[in-house]
Amino acid sequence: MSLQEDLTTALKSAMKSKDQQALSALRAIKAEILLAQTESGSKEEITEEQEIKILSKLVKQRKDSAAIYTEQNRNDLAEPELAQAEIISQFLPAQLSEAEIEKVVVETIQKTGAEGMKDMGKVMGIVNQQLAGQADGKTISTIVRAKLA
């Protein structure tokens, strides 16, 4: 099943159960996908890679907002953001553990012959492309930085 079909099914069930949190998150996904489709001026389907980027962006936005709200002691606003991030992340591929990410980073460093922080950009580019949608960029960056230091 494609993301569009999964999204429609989830929207219908959220409407039936009157789950406002899920409804809001799912509508945000649908809006972003429609925006991406019409951006190019055509009604073509967007690729799975683009869908993953959109979903990752939405999850990151929600988590960043929640972090800001938590920092300002506004848990009443942070909780809905985290709940929406959780709902959106259900449509993303399974996330890799830090050990699995570390394994990919080490392999990439060995392949590229990276030596030190000057090669961080090269390693990050390859790893990010390889693990698109399966790992958070911040986690990858932290691991790469630790391995190259």
C-alpha cells in the first residue's frame, strides 16, 4: 500500500474515532504531500524518497517545537506536539538503533579513508543518503563526530 492510501485509511479511522490529535497530524502530512506534488506544477506522484523527507521534516518540526515548549515550562503545548510526532513517525520506515547507525558510520569511514573532523561533511553526506528516513540527522552527526574526533 502506498503512503497516500495508508494516509487516507488512517484519516478515515481518526475521523470515526474523533481523535483530534491524530486528525491534526494526518492532515498536516496530507497538506505537505499535496504541496510537494503541486510545487512542480504537475499532478505526478511524488517518490517514496520525497515522502520520507517530508515525514522526517514534519516529525523534526514537532519535536523541536515540543523541546521549546518544554524549555519554557509549557507542557500543555509540548504534549500534543510529541503526540503528533509519534503519529507521523508511524508512517516512516523503522528507525535504526544507535549500534546499527554506528556500524554504518564505521564502514563509511573505512571506505572513504576519512581522518579527522575535516572529512566530517563527506562522511555525513554518504551516511545521510544511505540511512535516509531510518535515522535522525542529529544522531548520525553525534556518532560521526565521536568517531572522527
